[in-house]
Amino acid sequence: MTQTELTKAYGLVHLPAKVVLAVTEKPGGGYNLITMEWFMRTSIQPPMFAISVGHNRYSYECLQEHRFFNLVFPSVEMKPLCAMAGSSSGRDIDKFEKGGVEFIPGKLHKLPIPKEAVAVFECEVVTQVRSGDHTIFVGEVRHSWANKEKEPLVYT
């Protein structure tokens, strides 16, 4: 064991990685997608997930105004959507339109449920914690969706 830089040490344990998409409502209406790796389950009862969003991200603005998000576990078919959603801003484009996302309206605040997803958790933000240049948004799961025919996307 030798001391090293954080990026070198993290590079050894970073992959394989799961990514998720978070759906948020835009301040002026419409919906946004963000690709993220920093998420976790935080409670069994009540069921909760946390997502970490950078302060300079458009989704941060969205979550400050609308306190709901859908946590989307993408299928392998959604890999191009994850790449696009992670490399462009919802300030500039409609990611749902550009990505050709087919969805149904969710039950909680009508946020989209992508049809190609493996699982989707509709969450209401119950608390948030500032963590350096990010904020951790903790959402209580209000509704869950599953698609057993889809294979989860994992980056290796």
C-alpha cells in the first residue's frame, strides 16, 4: 500500500459503475434529465434515495424550485440517452425530445416514466444537505415501477 493522489486511487475502484438518470421538472415547465453516478439508497422504512447534484447544474435549479425527482435505472438500450443527457444542458435543449424518449406520466407530480427503463422510483425531496460543490437531495419514494424484460446498464 502506497499513498497516492485521490484520482489514481479512485480509478482503481471506479468501475464497474452503475449510472442513473434523474428526471426533474424545469422551472418554466417541461422536464429535464441528468445522468449521474452519485446516488444511493438511504432508508428502508420509509424507502428513500439520495442524489448528489452539482451547484452549477441545471438540475440543481430545477430541484430548488420543484421538490420532486424520478430516479431512473436505465436499460442497455438507454446508453445513448445517458451519454447525451450527461453531456448537454437542459437549459439549452429538450433532452426528452432530442433523445426520443417514450414515457408515461408518473403518479407523483406527473414526472415522466421512461418506457425503456429497468426501474423508476418517484421521489419527493424531504431534505437536502450541502456537500462542498454539490447538494445531496434525499427523496422519499412514493411510487415504484419495474420492467423485468430489460437488462440494466452497467459501465465497465
